[in-house]
Amino acid sequence: METTLYNIFSMLRYRGREGHWAWVLHRVSGLGVMLFLLLHITDIFLLAFGPNVFNTWLFLFKAPPFRVMEVFLIFGVLFHAVNGLRVILLDFAPGLGRYQHVIVWVETVIVAIVFVPAAVITLAPLFG
Ligand code: HEM
Ligand code: HEM
């Protein structure tokens, strides 16, 4: 337990600038999306018991707090996908490592361009 806490602390303390935060976010988003997948496989499994059982639980996904969670899910999937492609790119072209900080900022812009409208569309119904 202590070891785990120490690891989390040192994981946040390491000051590798942009690449460091991209790495932390990649871990958190990977685990977050996997957690959602667990819930999602459970809810899709309910289809096996017929439409009534499945539909009974749909209220969960229509609840306002879930919309907020969905925004986190959109960010998680989007960031993990784009950052994953960055990691793969650097694996294949290590020479690009010299432009590492610039690449993280290009990635941030791409993520923001897709994320902001998606978040607005997802949250809009909450505000009428
Ligand atoms: C809120 C967003 C999402 C909605 C509304 C949604 C909806 C659905 C629905 C309705 C199905 C059943 C399709 C069918 O069998 O006819 C399904 C299946 C599935 N979804 Fe999603 N999904 C979402 C996000 C995701 C994400 C982010 C992942 C991956 C991490 C994912 C992975 C899967 C998988 C693996 C299946 C099972 C496919 C199969 O068994 O044929 N979904 N989803
Ligand atoms: C577009 C799709 C995806 C791409 C391009 C991608 C890419 C990657 C890459 C390159 C890594 C290794 C990172 C590294 O070496 O530092 C990774 C790790 C990981 N991915 Fe994905 N991934 C994708 C989808 C997913 C999905 C759907 C999930 C969850 C259901 C997921 C969960 C994880 C987890 C848990 C890790 C380990 C994180 C760590 O150890 O730091 N990934 N991904």
C-alpha cells in the first residue's frame, strides 16, 4: 500500500514537462476507458434477457450526471487515441524526439478542436 502511494506520488513529481503529463494522462485515460468498457459490456449483456430488461436500465444513461461522465469518456477515448498515435509515431521515427514538446502541443490542438464541440453538443441538453 505504502509502496503504491509512493509510486503515485513520484509519478506526479517527475518533472518531464509536456511529455510527462501526456504520459500520466495516457495511463489515466487508458484505465478510465477500460473501466467504462467493463460497465458497457455488462449493460450490453442485459440484451440477452430481452428488450424489457435492457430498457429498464436505460434511465441510467439518460441521467444528467451520466452526460457529465460522457464528457470524460469522450475526452478519454479521444486523448488516448491521439496520444497513442503520437507514441506510435515516435516509436517508428525516434528522430522526431527532438521535436517532442512541439508534437505534444500539436496533439493538444487536435484534441481541443474535436473535444470542445463534442463536449458542447453533449452538455447542451442540460441547459435546455
Ligand atoms: C456512450 C457511448 C456508447 C454508446 C451509446 C454505445 C452503444 C452500444 C450499443 C447499443 C451496443 C450494442 C450493439 C449491438 O449489439 O447491436 C454496443 C456494443 C459494444 N460497444 Fe459500445 N457504445 C458506446 C461507447 C463504446 C466505447 C467507448 C467502447 C470501447 C471502449 C465500446 C465498445 C463496445 C463493444 C466492445 C461492444 C460489443 C460489440 C458486440 O458484442 O457486437 N462502446 N455499444
Ligand atoms: C485508437 C485506439 C488506441 C490507440 C492508438 C492506443 C495506443 C496505445 C499505446 C501506443 C499504448 C502504449 C503507451 C506507451 O507505450 O507509453 C497504449 C497503452 C494503453 N492503452 Fe491504448 N490505445 C488505443 C485504445 C485503447 C482502448 C480502447 C483502451 C481501453 C479499453 C486502451 C487502454 C490502454 C491501457 C490501459 C494502456 C496502458 C497504459 C500504461 O501502461 O501507461 N487503449 N495505448
